[in-house]
Amino acid sequence: MKKLIIVCTSIVVLCSSAFVGGKVLFEDHFNENENGWELGSKESADLEIKNGKLFMECKKFPAGGGYWFKVPDLKLPLSGFKMKCTTKWLRNKLQNDTYSPYGFIIDNYYFLVYADGERRLLFYNKDTKAYETIVDWGEASAIKTTTTGENTFEIVYADGKAAFYCNGEMLYKKPVTFVEGESLKLYIEKSEVVEFDDLIVTD
């Protein structure tokens, strides 16, 4: 029995977060606007740093759609990188049980989560101007829902695959095709209000 427990524990460790230290390419804890984010109120979204958090509010409703904010002065290396960021879902301004996604964009890939615990991976095909589903909706127990607390998300890219983690648990790992020097964007959709904090990118 002890041997079985040891083997199972080893498996859990291997499947958990692979975020380790490296050369820091970008770091922001949002105490001030030291990195030059384009803050302010826009037609479709608001971006504000307050109380040590990056506050994002989407205003693209009722018609829908999303809005992204580009991480300033960051170019991701094709050789591999690791991104880590803490988020806290605050509210859905429509005040109903229909949640819209938020998350991260790299190249044309959308790493998305929902306040009800769902996760998803989409690819935007520029030729057809349509979104292609790589990982469909699926509930993940690792994602803290609605107002239950903060989630720490990680994206680890190596050897042509991107792994997406939440609170140390892998949500999925899929082949992707990035280009050298691509940017990282923070994304929010329709009527969601989310805080981002402790954003760190290493090689």
C-alpha cells in the first residue's frame, strides 16, 4: 500500500505546475504604473491600477464581444517561455448566471476561463476570420468559481506545446504554432470585471 501511495504522489507532482525560475522578461505587481500600461476609460473597456491590482472592466454588452490589453514592451521568445498571473473575478455586470470568458491571448490562441469553473482554448483563423475550438468547454475543479477567491494561472510553452495550469493543476496541454516575438495580451469579454496581479514572464 505504501508503494502505491508513493507512485500516485509522484504522478501528481509530474502533472502539477511546471513553473520554475528563469530570466525575467517581464514583471509587474501593479503597485504603480511602472511598465506604462495604457490606462483609462475607453469605449469598450476600462483599465485601472488600484489597490495593487490591475482592474479590467469590459463594457461590450449587450451586443457582446471582447477587449484585450497588450502587455507593454514584451516579446515572447520562440525557444520557450513561462507566464504566471493571479486573477480574481469580481462580478458580471449583467447580474445573471451567464458568464463570459477572460484570460490570455498569445498570437491567435485564446486561453480562456469562466467564473463558473469552465476552461477553453480557441484559435482565431485569420484566413477564414473564424474561431476554431481546440479545447471545448469543460469544468475544471482547480478553478475557483465566482467570488471564492483568487486563481493563479500559468502558461508554459516548450517544444511546440503550450500547457495551461490553474492553481498548480494542468488544465490541458496542446500543440500550438507561435511566431518569434509574439505579444501577450490580457483578455476580458462582454460584461465581466476581473482583477489581474503578480504578472511574471520568464524564459
